[in-house]
Amino acid sequence: IPMRPRSRSLTVVIARVNQVLRGWGEYFRHGSSSRKFVTIDHYVHERQAIFDSIKHGRRGRNWQRHTNAWLERLGIYRLSRPTRPKTAHA
């Protein structure tokens, strides 16, 4: 029986989403996947905003509340995180 969004803890949902995202990132990191990773990050942000809106009895996505900073504070894993440039060894 699926649980309704109001009954799920946000930390439980984020932990599960992070687990899945890390798995996808590790599996697909060797291909040319950067554009798809950005698409998945946008989708996760949108779904998390909708989940939070439903949980708080609001309609829609409420984008003013759900900024990238909000998402970072929650600790959502980002597939399209910036990569550090590789250093040349002398």
C-alpha cells in the first residue's frame, strides 16, 4: 500500500532518492551522460517541490519557496555537480 505524501518523512524520502541518484550516477558516469544528468536533476527538483507543496497543503510547485538553495539545504544529491579539473602531475 503506497503511503500518502503527508505521512512520509521528508528525511526518509530524501535518503531514498539520494540512494537511487548515487547508484545511477555511478552506473552511468562513464558514458556521455552530462546532459541527461542535468535533466534528471531538474526533474528531481520539480518532484521534490511538488512533494513539499502537497505536504504543506499548497497547490503547484511554489517556485519562490523551492529554490536551488532550498534543495541544497535539504541535501539532495546532484548528478550534474561541477567536477574539479584534473591536475597535471609534473
